Amino acid sequence: MKRQCHQVTAIILCVLLLSHSSATESHTVCIIGSGIGGASVAHFLRLYSSSVQPQVIDRVKIFERNGVVGGRMATVTISGETFEAGASILHPKNYHALNFTKSLNLSVNDPKNTEDTLSLGIWDGHKFLYKTMNTNSKLPIVQRFVSFANSVILCLRYGFSLFRMSNFVEAMINKFLRYYEDFESRPIFESVETMLKWAGLDDLTTRTLGKELVEVGLSPSLVQELVTVITRINYGQSVNISGLAGAVSLAGSGGGLWSVKGGNWQMAAGLIDRSDVQLLLNEEIESISHLGDFYELNSTVGKSYSCQVTVVATPLDELNIRFSPGISIPPRKLQHTHATFVRGVLNPAYFGLKEVKDIPELVGTIESADIPFSCISILKQHEKDMTYKVFSRQELADDLLDKIFSVREETLKVNWGAYPHYHAPEKYAPFILDDTHLYYVNAFENAASTIETSAVAAENIARLILSRLYVQADLSSPNLMSSSIDLSEKHVDL
């Protein structure tokens, strides 16, 4: 009966649409940015409008200022091997990313087995405050014993605060899962504030992570040590970030984390490829002017483009796009992460140790002016040396790298405007930047910045565009939490 009602409603709306001149027009959509946000907007526009007649979306153009797609999902090559340089991990409940990976027939990297846990050390600039046990044995029984012993040591150090932290993160995830509900129960959001409030996540953006964790009963040592290590790794910032961004950061340190084999950028490339998009690489947009019935986009190479809908799917914080008329968004700084990739060997003396094997595979750090880096991790072990990735807030000078490493065969440095500099309470740019059809996907990044949050925001933007183009018919509502990718055997402990 409900389906019949939807069909009758769709028929009536289609008749009304045919009599409405603006609905019968075919619109060109211009998307600025080919990262996961821009690619997802194109994907969802095609997906949700495909069953509606008349078609209001004709051409979709994506403008990318660089020569490759993917945005902040990028890879680097060092010593002939490829590694993730930008957004590198995905959560097992990132259902958009899971569905993209499944539908594009992409392969997933296998995380380490649970017994093959990563050794962790928390460095204060002078000594290791905490260091897990490690073993070179490949025997499963030995690895299981070491894993169990590390769990006991961790519990003895932090006690029930670990369980409280887990419950805090799980509560956030359960609220976030509401963004995958079907259309009947999930409205279209015209602002970030209403989107967060509907899911019950808005309060988390009004206070810092540190204050949120104190309120739920975490011990100061856990907050100052392990939690700080995680926020410095995932967002390059302290526990003074907003509670929601902090909870998302903590979720990114749990089990079952995964990535796309060959690089996460392939999700954006695949979505663009199958969404009937005109892709313009090396085309940077320098101005957007609203000229009545359309927008004129001008590029730095002297070309002009016209479109009825414009979507900005890249952070505006460090771009010099001129808008006419002007737009108003709250000031926001990007947090830059300097990723330094080194093929070589760490210097054990720098860490007060005698042998390289005593250095943990992941060296995390607390907040201290004495520490020049956020973390150092092993990407790959070779016969005589290793490939490392170092995160820092400032570029690491070569003379400092020569102290941290005893051998450097190859070094590659990448400076990322990676995510917003978070603070509480957060303020948000609007999803709709003017009174017509100028949209901003990255407004949601002030809540949290991940591959999945970008896809969630993009899906809402696509629905918002279609609803404002008078496409109110019975759009199909897919099951966004369905995926046949089995990650149950791929859980890994940090």
C-alpha cells in the first residue's frame, strides 16, 4: 500500500513537473574538486536522478587543478614502491566507502592478524613513557601470548578508563550511523547544524575532546598519553580539538581498519569514470560569477564555462577563488601535516636505546615543545633497512633527520593542508553559499574530516540539489549499510 501511494505521488508530481518550466530544463552541474567529495556528488546525482523523469541533470563537469584525481587521497612512490600519503585508513562501518569499493570491484588490503600486533611506544621527548612487548618469533602461540601480555599491561596502566573510552566512541558511531537510514526517515539537510542536531552529534562540537573525556570518567594519564597520541597521529592536534572530531579520531585507531589496495584514490577515480562526467584536469577555477540563470566559471588558463549548478568540493581556506556576488563563510585555518617518507634506519641512540630492534614500530608522542614530530611508523621492512613515515606539524630539517636516522637512502617530503584546525565550539559555513545553486560540500569538515564524512556530506548535497531542482518524485532509497565485503576476518588491534 505504501509503495502504491508513492507511485501515485510520483505520477502527480511528474505531471506538475511537466507544467513547470524550470523543472523541464536540463541543467549542467559544475563540480570543483575531484576528491572523494566531488566524485561522490557526481555519483549520487546520477544515482538518485536516474529513475526520475524528466531528467534535470544533463552534463556534469569536474574541474581539478592538478593532473590527477583524488584530492587528499594520494600516494607517493619511494624506492619504487607506492604508499598512501594522504587519507590512508577506513573504518569497518564506513558504509559509503565499502559500497564504493564493492561496486567498483576494488580490492582491499589485508590488515595484520590480531596476533601480529603493532608494537607501540609513547615518547615524551626524552624517554618512552610506555612501550609494548615485542617478539621476533613467527610462532602463533608466541604472538598470541605477547598480544595477551600487552593487553594486560595496557589494562593495568589505564584501568577501566579504556572501557569508558570505548563506550564513548561506540556511542558516537551509533549516532553517526543514522546518516545511512532510508529517505523516509532521513531528511535533506540545508545546514551542517541541522544535520548534526538530527543525529544527536551537535553537543560534541561545543566542547573540547579533553573536557568530554573527563566528563565520562577517563583518567588524566589516558587522556594525556594514549588519547593524545591518537589525536596527534590522525589530526595533528591535541585533545583541545572538538569532541566530535576527537571521537572520530579515536574511532580511527580501533580494529578492522582497512584501505584500498593500490591507493584509496581509486574510489574517486572509479566514481568519476562511471558517472558520465566530463573531467577537466589541470583546470584551476579562479572566479565564479552568478549571472542570473547561470554561473560563469573562469579558469586560470583563460577558459570560461557556464553551468546552472555549481558545487565547491574542495576546502576554500587556502584558495583564491573570487565570488561575484561575494559569499560569507566563517574564517577557518587548515592544519598542515608534513609527511616525511624515509628509506633508511632509525638511530636508536636518539631514543636512548642501544639497538634498532628495540624501537617500537609505531612511535607516538605526547604534547611537548621538545618533540619535533607527531609520530614515526614503519611502512615496510626490507632486508637491511625500512621505509618509514614521519608526521610533523612543521617541516623537518635535514640536519634533524640526520639525528633521528642513522641511515637515509631516500627522503621524500609532502606538505598537506590536511584538515581544519579544530576548536570548540565549532562554527560552520553554509551548505548553500547563495540563494540559488552554489553549494559547499566541505562545510561539514568543521565537524570531522575523513573520507567517509566527505561522502556523507556529498550524498546530502546531491539530494539537496535535486530537491531544489523540483525533483520531489519517489527517488529510490538504497540500503546504504549493505556490503558484501567481509571484514570480519580482518580486525586488527592497535
